[in-house]
Amino acid sequence: MKSITQAGLVATAMIAASLAAAWGVTTGVLGPDTPVRVMMVFNALLLAYYGNAIPKAVLRTPVARSGRRFAGWVFVLGGLISAALWAFAPLDIATPIALTVTAGSAILAIGYCRLSRAKTA
């Protein structure tokens, strides 16, 4: 039940942030690219949050713990770098670099886990 409540709160916060940013644009308080930036920063910070939660799972094997620890670090760093890019870099620069960082994080985590499993097999 806790995870459903937490997911509902996160979804509500995302919708509220999106609506607030859109309202800010329509009133002229915020720039036209602000809603995109707000949502992408929010998503990148969610990646960092879940990256922090990955290594906290209880696992029996040292290989699995090592893989989760590495994946956690990669996703936290990737999420924080992406959030900083979306917040401060121009959109034409932030878009390809942040997407590359996020995809690179996933590729690194999957590659590390596959290599770790291959060494133990």
C-alpha cells in the first residue's frame, strides 16, 4: 500500500508542477520553454531518486549486490547530470546531451550486470 500511495503522490506532484508551469506561461510570468524544463528536471530527479533506491533491495548474492550498487550510482549521477542540463543549458544543447546521458546510464548499468553475470557463470 505504501508504494501505491507514494506513486500517487509523485503523479499528483508531476501534474501539479506541469499545470503550474503551463499557467505561468499563459500569464506571461514564465518563458515558453519552462514547462518542458520543469517536467524534464522532475523526471531526471525521479531517475536519481530511484537510482538511490536500487541498492537498498535485499539480495543474497554478492554479484547481485555489486550490480545493484553500480546501477544505483550510475542512475543517481545520470539523473543529477540530466537535471542540471535541463535546468541550466539551452534546450537545443540540453535535449541531445541529457538523452545521451540517460541512455548511457541504462547501457552502462545493463552492461555491467551482464559482464558480472558472465564472469560468475
